[in-house]
Amino acid sequence: MAGILCTILTLLALGKAPEHCSVGHVPWFCHDLDCPPYEVTETLGKDVELRSYDAGVWMSTNLTGMDYDKAVRTGFMRLFAYISGANEGQQRIEMTAPVRVEMTPGAGPFCEDHYKVSFYVPFDLQDVPPLPLSKDLFVDPAPSVKYYVLSYGGRTNEKEIVDKAASLMQLLEDQGLTYDASTFFHAGYDSPFRLFNRHNEVWLRAV
Ligand SMILES: *[C@@H]1O[C@H](CO)[C@@H](O)[C@H](O)[C@H]1NC(C)=O
């Protein structure tokens, strides 16, 4: 995953706008970026918590029939084009965090993995997200929802994401907690330029 995604993220980091005001308390790992507000409902372990997310609008793109690296790369490029001006009004839109990937194993008629790659719409555009020019992108409003979240550091890859999701599932099952097993999420908060204090999460929707 490093190669091309790394290059794109590097370009993004170079072009990133300076710090701006943010609303309310922002978790440390969001740094200077807008990111979806939540409250910790329950702490289940050192790195695991139940979060209650506010309703919020994301911009998403779906990808099927390709491997994880290609899906994330392609999805990221589509979203990057959108925030760079490929939207009605040709607005330049602030980068946010996290880049979130919903992974649905073996979905569809050919049992292909399905990926949905999403950017969180900046706070000041939540009410009026600029419409994408590309038909591959869609405005993706999320209701208020609870996720079980496992956090970990460093640079990650698909194998580690799947391993972390499996260990979160095990932990929840050990505690008799129920979750939506059909899909899971990876949330990545950092550009490749960040050397330390990198932050990743896997999310499972609580049911
Ligand atoms: C995108 O994929 C999600 C599942 O990740 C699905 O629920 C949704 O209907 C899809 N949307 C479009 C526009 O294809």
C-alpha cells in the first residue's frame, strides 16, 4: 500500500492548508484537522472503547472487484480530486481525518470484497456539502451510531487491519457484546510524513 498512496498523501501534505479553528474538543490524533465528533460511552480495555458518534456527513466512493491496495488508492484519488476542486463550485475543500475504509468481505454475486472509502466533510460544509462532479462519489450522511473501536499506532497494512478487527471481534465475543459482523472499518489519521504518534483504528458497529 505504501507506494502510490504514499506519493499521493505526500503531495497532499505539501499542499495542505494551514491550521484553522476547530469546534469543541478534538482528540489528539486529529491534530489540526476536522474529524467526526464522538463521546466515549464505555472503556473496554486499554485500547478499546465504545464510542457514540454524532450524526455527520461523509463523502464516499464504492469499489468492488479489486484488491485492498488498489481499492484504497483508487478511492483516495477520487476523493482527493473532489476536495481539490472536482465539485460544483470548484471549491478547494479542507482535508479532514480520518480516511475511513469500510471493508465488506466477499460481498456481491462473485464473492468479491467490497470497499467503501470515505472522507469526513469539514464542519463548515456539513450542512451543504459541495456536490461531486464524478458519478463515482456520493454524499453519505451517517446517523448517530455507536462503534466499538480498537486503536493502535504505527504504519499499517491490510493484514494488520484484518488481524486487529479479528482481535476486536474476539474481545467483544469474550465479553458477550454484540456487533454487526458483516462489515468492519479502518480509520487512518496520518499522512506518511508523520513519523511518530501515528494513529489507526478498527471500528465495528455496535448492535
Ligand atoms: C456503497 O456501498 C455500501 C456498502 O459499503 C452500500 O450500503 C451502498 O448502498 C453503496 N452505495 C452506492 C451508491 O453504491
